[in-house]
Amino acid sequence: MKISVKREDGFREYEVDARDATLLEALVKIKTELDNTLAFSSGCRSGVCGSCSVRVNSKGVLACARKVQDGDRVEPLNNVNVIRDLVVDMEKSLSFNEKSKAWLNVLDSNAQLNDQTQMINELQSDCVLCGLCYSACPVYSVNSEFLGPFALTRVWKYVSDKRELGAIEKLDAIQTNGVWDCTLCNECAIVCPQEISSKADIEKLRAKSSMAGYEDPTFAQSFSFGSFDGSPSF
Amino acid sequence: MKTDVLIIGAGGAGLVAALNAKETGASVIVLTKEYPTRSQTCMAQGGMNAALGNAGEDSVEAHIQNTLKSAHGEADEEAVRFMCEEAITAVKWLDDIGVCFSRTEDGKIAQRRLGGASAHRACYAQDYTGLKILHALYDKCLKEGVQILNEKYLLSLLKDEEGGVCGAQILDIRSGEIENYEANAVVLASGGYSRVYGKNSTNSTASTGDAIAVAQRAGASLIDMEFVQFHPTGLKNSSILISESARGEGGYVLNSKGERFTDELAPRDELSRAIHAEISKGEEVFLDIRHLGEAFIQKQLPQERKLARLYENVDPVTDLIPVKPVAHYTMGGIAVDHKSQTSLSGLFACGECANHRVHGANRLGGNSLLEIVVFGKEAGVNAAKHALANRTHSNLAPKENFINECKEFKNELDFYASRDAIGETLYKKVGIVRKKSELLEARTMIEELKASLPLMGVSDKSKVYNTNLVEFLEFRNILDVSEAIINGAIKREVSSGAHFMAE
């Protein structure tokens, strides 16, 4: 079958026998048998390390979780610096975890989790930091300081944790370039290999923020300029 | 770059070591050839042992005895006792930093039974236990401001005039530049070497035993390298792991006739041999979890279902899962004492690359996540203490210059083909059942490949992100580690645990 891979100088087509293989297996075959210069990242081969995220025919996927198809066009992620070929620099998006203080801040040692309450953030803790959500995010594509999907999902993971007493510090950290900047378009959820909806987590963080006394700045701004007519301002 | 403690590897062991070294008062830099959350730890599925007794009666003593029994007399009892006693604190600590352990209805951490255990002892987070522990550790490191530098590959260790280790020489994969990191103590936490078995391993492609090969070149002792654990249930075609929890929850192992032929909860070495014997007879072997029901499989084993569908085109809810035993965990590694110190001053090691002799000849399921937390802490604390007490050193220029030498290699032979051949040969001849004659054949093969290394090399001449070069450097480590496994296996004439001699 024929597979095209975006290289530094444009798409290069490879003819490779990779029937019933994953895309990652096909890339390994290309690298080891046809072209040693191809650069891509891989690790676990089983969808838990988040290394092999790429775009195929414009859609974000983990290469290890896709059956390769004849004619596949493989490109690096969007909205991120490409280091070489399919390898991107994850530092920028990862820095938002720190910026949004996505960790357990103050432990409530009296909190008692049970089978139900531990399920609240079970899905969010499945995140593998593959970065497909940032690649798909239209807000991040125009605002490189937007904290973005996986960081906000991680914030919700800890904000919703019954053991967290210090959630307010996280809510403080996500007001600017954070929860209110999302357009709730759901692109992040569509590409997530772990079926996490950062959009839904952002909505829950908005509700928590409102309860903590924060306002939607776009709403406040629209209102103060006297232009508010009830329709969304974005 | 200068720091008190330099940590190589950012999986569970490296991150626990970093947090503890920092808490002890040392400055810390962590280097990883990947990113922290891409480390092998994320693949650990089944659980982490601690005798909490949350799901029926259990005791620390039972945990110790199960571990010692499985180790076949090759473990250090004092180290095992320490690990099992610390287990309860270790799980509590992880719970307190936010690990989402699965819970019982009355709010306790849920526990499941794994092979070789007398009780339901493994704390778990569905079948994503390692992933969730690793990510919580990563988040904790962000909170504590631990400096982690990504995509830095270990080339060699720096030593001072007295022979103490005082830093490392590193390839920055992104820029292609070589960098020296000076440190008062170095902790190796770069993971195991199962990937020398190539495609016949459950492990990440990164598990090439880099720090073990580098430490050996620097003069550190290795121990028990021949003890390689074969997991009984890798997927037949891809070697992707189907967790022991599938059997712990009641799964059966069947042959082509649909007969059970072994105890599914026997220790991994025994079960692997039983399956190997069946496959050698010409049978196919399957894991059967159909009777557990869709609701249960989806809730407790979601990852297994996804992987079986993708890689074998079978749905465990309705189909049998084809399996074979594959290299999964390496008990052997860099020799360390009770303070996680190697035979070289200033050099510490923890996690799968180290050998604290707690697993002996066969590791129990659920003891590896435990080990990285308990001994990660010891290595971090002791390295920090050493660093704070020894703050002056003069490092010598590194002797090792393979990275530049190999750029002149002829590249007439394809090292990727040799890498695959090593994986196949080790699986057949240095695998589940070993024979002296075959071990010698495997050794000859490795010796020949080592001699022909200058005929191999890299064809990619790029300085930036040259994975062809990194994989060649890994290949050299694979050769050295393979040789150590084979030499260990030849020396150990009597069967013990995972090392099984047919003759």
C-alpha cells in the first residue's frame, strides 16, 4: 500500500506492505526498511504513553491505535512547533499544566472517597497527554497562551477531587486565557483517544468559577460596553 | 549544568527519587530520553501490592512470605521485609498525592488478587494503575518545582580522579549537541531491558537497558541479569500485555481443545512454562474471560478489551484471546546495597534498572510498582545525603567517545535487521526454557555482532532529532545487555525461577 508522510520538504510517498498493521507498525517498517531518516516518536504501542500522536488525512490519531489504510496521508500535529518530520515539541502545551496548577494543592485528610466519589474524576485521570486536543483546538490555534484542553481537564480532575481543599488556587489560575476563552466547540472531545471531553470539564470549571464569584469576562465586557443583546459575543 | 543530584530517567522510580532528593534539601535535575509520562511505568496495569487487608484478611508477613517463595531463594530477605513493611505507607502516600485508586463500596482502596499472592493484595486503578500513579507523580513534581529536562539521552558517566561518579554526558536529542551535567550524586532510574527481546516483549520500545550498559562500562557491577520474567499472556501477534488481573478476576487459560491445562494463578514463571510447553506441542493457547460478562469487563478491564480488539481482532466479551508468553520484566540489573548505592561511589540506582534483590528469580505481580515507590525514595534520600556531604569534586574529561566514532562507521550492515535477529534468537535460545548448547550459540551470535559493529552505523546524517543515531546507540546497549544476560545464564547451571534449564 501507499502511505504519504509529511517530511521537511513536503509529502513523501512510501510503498509498504502493511496489511492489517497499525499505522505505527507501518511507520516503523518505513523507518527500518525504506528510509532511516524518517523521524517520529513512539513508545508503548498500546495507547497509554501518548507518544505517537499524528494527523492522518487531517484527523488527529494515535498511530498505534489506527489500522493503516492505503492512501493515508500522515502529518505532524497542528498548533505546535515541528522539530523534525512527525516529531513536535510538547514543551509549550505541557507548560500549561504548571501554569494552571494542575496538582493536588491541599490534602483534606478527613475526606473519605468511596466507589461513587472516586468515579467523578476517573475518566479525567485516563489522560495520556498525547496533545491531540491542542492540535484540534481552534482557540489555541489563534491564542497560543490559551491554557488549553488537557491542562484544563487536569485542573478539573483535581478541583473535583473530594480530597482537594485548595481548589480556589486553581480556579484563580484558569480565569485568564482559560475557561472563558473556550468556544465549547467540542473538537477536543472528538479526537481524544481516551474519550475525555475537555469541553465538558471546562463547562464544569465555569460553573465552579461562577460559584466562587468569578464572572465570564466576555459577558461582563459586552455588558459594560452597552452592546449586550443577549447573543453570544464570539 | 551543575546540580547536587542528577537523575537519569523520569518514570515512577526517577520521579519518586527526585521528589525525595529535593525534600532532603538537594538541588535536583531529572533527565529523560522521552517525556516523563511516556515512561514504561505508564504500562503497568494490574496493581501495587500492600497488605492493607481491605478485601479479606492479609498481613505484611504473608506478603513477605509470598515474595520470598516466588523469588526461589534468590531474594535478600532484609530488603524484601523492608519493602513489604513500607508498602502500606507507600500506598497511603500515593493516595495522598491524588492517585485515583479504585475503591470499595465502603470507601477503602480496592484490592485484587494477583498470581502467587495468598490474599487480595494489589491496589489498583482499573487496569490503568501505572498510568495513574505516573501522572500523579508528574503532577506532584510540577507542584514541587522539580526540574525535568526532556529528550536527553545518556551517553556515559563522568568520573572524578578517585573513581567516584560526578555527572553524566548527555546527547540532547533535539539539538544533537553533547552536554555535560556535573553532579555530586547520580541516580540511575532508566528502566529495564525486556526490549532486547525485540518484538517478543510487552515493553515500550524504549526499554533498552541504557543505564545498565552505561553503568557497566563505567565499572559498576551487574547482578542476576539472567533473570528475565516472561509474562504468560502477551497477545500472540503483537506481544501487547493482557494484564494478570484478567486471570486474577477469574479468567481461564485454554488450549486449542478448549481445555484448562494449568493453574491460572500460579506464579508467572510456572504459568509461562506451562503455556510454552503447550505451544511446543503444537497447541494454540487462549485466555478466556467471556464468563466474566460484558459489564464487568468494561468496568474492570477496559484497556484489555480495547487492545484485544485492535491488535488481535477479537472481542474478549465474545471471543477467546490468543496469547503467548513474552519478555515482560527484568529482575536483574545494577547491583545496589540497602542504601541503593551501586559499587561506584556517588552512583545510585532504583527501579527496574537496579537490582535491590527483592524479586529474586521471579517477581510477583504487583511488586514492581511497589518497588519503584519504596526504593525510589531510598535512592533519592541517600543520593541527596551523599551529594550534600560531598560537594567538591573534579571531574575528568569523559573517556568514552562512541557517539563521534560511530559517525565514521561504514554502514554496510543494517543494524535494524540485526536488532530483530537478536530479539528472535534471545526469545528462542535465552527464553523460557534454556539449554547450555543454545546459550553458547546465542553468545557466539552476540560476539560476532559486537565485532561487526563498525560495519554498521547510521545513514541519517542530520544533527536535529536523529532517531536513527539514538536507535544505534540503543542497539549498542542492547548488545552489551544481551551479552550480560547470556553470560549470567551460562554461569547459572541450576534452574531457578525464571531461569529454567532444560538439561
